[in-house]
Amino acid sequence: MGLVRTILVLVILLILTHVALMYAGVGQGTNVLTNAVYSLGTLLESPAAFLLQSITVLQNYLDPSSFYVVAISAAALYFIIYLLLGVGRRA
């Protein structure tokens, strides 16, 4: 279980790095590392984009076409999964 939680933390950090690169204005083709972060970020944020577009109640509050909404929602969803995997675990 610890390995899955570690992978989720790395996924969250990758998404937040993707947000930081977009905010800083670093282009996707700057180097190989930024290209990998952009590609993996887009791939890992796609489930959140699908959920935001399919749940119509959320569209009243959140704009599903905004990059920052999708990215922060994806990070939040992965964080919730991370917390749920730790529930009931004995010390």
C-alpha cells in the first residue's frame, strides 16, 4: 500500500509542476524534461477533465475548459485517493 501512496504523491507533484510551468510561461518544447512534464501532466489530468465535463452540477461552479481548474481538480482528486488509501491503516 505504501508504494501506491508514494506513486500518488509523485503524480500530484507532477501535476503541480505542470501548473507551475504553465504559470511561469515555460513552453512545452523548451527541453526534453518540460516536454515530458507537459505530456504526462495532460495524460494524468484527463480523468479530471472528463469528470468535470460529465457532471453538469459542477459546471455551474467550475469552468471545465479552464486549464487551472482541471489541473487543480486533478491534484485534489489524486490527493483524496491518497487519503482514502491511508484510512484504516494501523500505525
